[in-house]
Amino acid sequence: QSTTSITVQESQAGGGSPNFRGMEANRLLLVVDGLPLNNTIYRSGHLQNTSTINPFFIQSFSLSTGPASINFGDGALGSALLFNTISPVFLKESANFFHQQYESSSNAVTLNYKSNYSTKHFAFLSGLSIKSVGNLTMGGKRNHDYLNWGNEDVISKGEEQLYTNYDQADFIHKTLFKITKTTGLLLNTQYSTSSKINRFD
């Protein structure tokens, strides 16, 4: 969102539906490492969320317009969003990275772990990410004088938005076998799952 002309609708916790040139949801194809996550057969609405793609594992992102349908099929009617995940590299020593994050508005805790290890002919990369999000808390000041803004009897309690909590876990492992200096064989394994993510809007 900060580097391209794509806007992202985040009208509820866990939401992240991209919008480009008026196209959204099943009109935009989400592609991770060359594999599509959705197509035009999926029902419309803000269900195809980029937030389910772990940003900790992303190495690069690009937007394919114009010939996107030629490259990826009719699922890319409004363009294709291409996500490329991190890959193992050959290092003299193994490298580890650990990251954690806390968000007070929803008591969200994110834990990320990534490691890279290599030998003469093999390079291994493993990553694990766990995210736990509680119910979102709205701001108490309503200077616009709409005192009922967001205060729905069924889905809110005071400043707390009920049923906006969710959990998410992501795992990635890649093995790179170096055949020659310029060629190699890459094995890519990824798994992502989440609990039910309710729509507050």
C-alpha cells in the first residue's frame, strides 16, 4: 500500500482486501511464488485478504498489469499481485533472526523466527510465525458527534469490538541444492492456517 497505487481495505481486524483501479476481491489474483491463491470463481466481497500472507516471509512484491491474464489466466482480470517469499542463501555461518511485536489496541502478540543454514551443496531456510489477536478496542473520543459510531449492541461492549479476535500460524521451509555455480534445485514447502476471522462491518 505504501509503495504502489494499491489501496487496502482494513475495515475489521484481520482484513486486508486490496483494491486497484476499482478492481478488488476475486477480480485481483493473489500469487505467492507462482501459485495463485484465488480466481474469478471465488465469490465476490472482501474475502481475498493479503493480510493472510505473512509479511515476515516476503522478499519482494510486484504488480502485473496488462498481460496478467495471459500469464496467469482469467483469474487476473484486474491485474495480478505477485508475492515472492524469502529463499535460502549460501553463508559461511548460520544466521538466526527473531522478532516479536505487541499491539495494545487489540492485545495482539506476534512471534517470528527465521533461520538459514548452509553446507557446501545445500542451503536450508526455515521460518515460523505465530500471531494471536484479541478483540479490537475502539477510541473513546467521538469528536464528530456521532456517539453511536461503532456502538452496536450485538457486536460491541463499551469500546470493545466483540468477535474480532483471531489466531494465525505460518510455516515455511526451503531447501536449495546447488548443482553448478549457476543452476540449482529448490524445494519449497509452506503452510498457513488461521482461526475464523469474523467481519465486523
